[in-house]
Amino acid sequence: MLNRLAPAWRLSLHLFHLDHGLRGEASRADAAFVADLARELALPLTTVTLRPGELEAMRGSLEDNARRRRYAEMARLAAAIGAQRAATGHNRNDQAETVLMRLLRGSGSTGLAGIPPVRREGGLTIIRPLLGASRQEILAYCRAHGLTPRMDATNLQGDFERNRIRLEILPALTERFGDAVVDNLAQTADLLREEDRLLAELTREACARCGWRETGEATGEPVVELDGTRLVQEPLALARRIGRMAVQRVSGSAYGPGLSAVTRALELAGRTEGSHWLDLPQGVRLSVAYGRCRFARSHPQLGPGAEALEQVWPVAVPGETGDSGPGR
């Protein structure tokens, strides 16, 4: 579609394909399909092939690891060729699946806002021009223009969370409540995205009240400091967002930590006595000294007198367990 619009819109296109190295011959066939398409359209193509087992060796789920690696490689390519945008093929069905998946995970408004049409990630602007079109509409367009889309075989495997939603949950909801389910879920994402923008603005104002300060950019070790006693006085919804945003700034991740980690961070942030630290997800450590919070990259060494709150205490079942220790 973009290739048809390229002359009128003065677009210069470059195709990108990542072979995840997960499916052997099927992965190689996908790469060959993309290469044939690039030759047919006379467009340049960059293919990155991962080693078998490379994604499995990373921490986190296979789905999340694959996604992070795709966008990281896209950002590297865009920087190398001077591309201003990267377009992906996400559609309205993908949006509905994302909303359902995050609802089942217990996400807040940011997560339920779903896939944004435009997003900055890792220095790259991601655009999703097909997000408003359904999968059926896209297939109809392909038929009308003699295009043969290729199905990723892993989309039919029920061992991935998104696939279970796509193959089982969403069809069951559609059968029970009608074809409007996909549109209604996508509409929910649109509504929550607008509300999330308002909350983001309120969060920026709250950051200023909390004395948010960022340092360390020159050394490549970003640090966020703020007043913890002021943080815990903010409305809980804003305080949680500030905590998530601090972790994201330090880690460079597009996603914040989960609710349990943020809750523990806020519990620690309000402490005004002594020095304490807490390891958070994404390799971030929160240090609190007399009400002053510092989010930085996690390092194994502790400062003198700092008290760790990340400890494991045995629990007697049945029986009684004492409440001694720093985490009581």
C-alpha cells in the first residue's frame, strides 16, 4: 500500500525483515518470501537473522524478547540509512487482542490504551497506518490488488498468550456478543488513550512538584532523583505513574514495571529515617536516604549503612513466623 502511495507522497521505502531463528525451514521460507517481494517491488531490503536459541537465552518471555529485538534492530537500521519513520502492519484486530491481553494482566489506563498509532521508541518513530483497518478489510484489499499475504505459522500455535486470545477467547466473545466486539475493544483503546494523555500531563506537573531531576546522561548512566516525602503526598494514581516513569527513564524501556513493584517502591519512598534500597525490575535500583529518592542502574555494591529491603524470610506453615528484619 505504501509503495502505491510512494510517488504521490514522495516516500523512499526500505524493507526490513527479522528472522527470529525459531522455526527452522519455515523461518527461512518467510525470509525468502520477503526477498522475492522486495525484488518484485524493486525496493531495498535488510534482513537480520538471529542465532537459534538467542531469544530463549534472554530474560523474560519469548514474545516480549522477540518484540524488543525487532524494534531494536529497526532502530539501528533507521539510524544507519537515515529513515525518519518505521511502519508496521498492526491492524484493528491486533488492537482488540492487545486490549484483551492487557485487561487479563490487570493493566491500568496506559496499558488498556493499547497500541498507539504513532510512538517514539528507542529514538525511532513507529507509525501504524493500518491500525484502523480490520484484518478482513486488509485481506479484501489484497485480493482486490492481486496480493498474496503470507501467514506466520506461529500465529496458529496456541502456546503464546496472544495466540490464545486470537484463536480462542476473541472468537468466543464474537460468537456470544456479535461482530462489534473487535470494534468496541478498539474504541475502548482510543478513549483511554485520550484520557491517558491528560493523565500524562498531570503527571508532568506532579513531577515538578516532587523536584524531579535527571542526571547522568553524559556517562550513559541515567539517574532520576526526587523528593520521596512529596511523592507519597500526591494522588496515588499520579504517584504510581511517577514511579513507573522513573524506572523507564533509567532503564530505557518503553514499558514500566508492574503494580507490585511500583507499590513496594512507593512504600519505601516515604521513609524519612535512615537509608534503604530496593531492586526493581529492568535493572533499576531505588535508593532512599532520609526522604530523598534516587533511581539508578542496579549495581551489586551497597553504600555504607544502606539497608536492603529485597530479602527472603522463611515462613513456617503451619506455625508462626516472627516479624524481625528490615522488611517488617
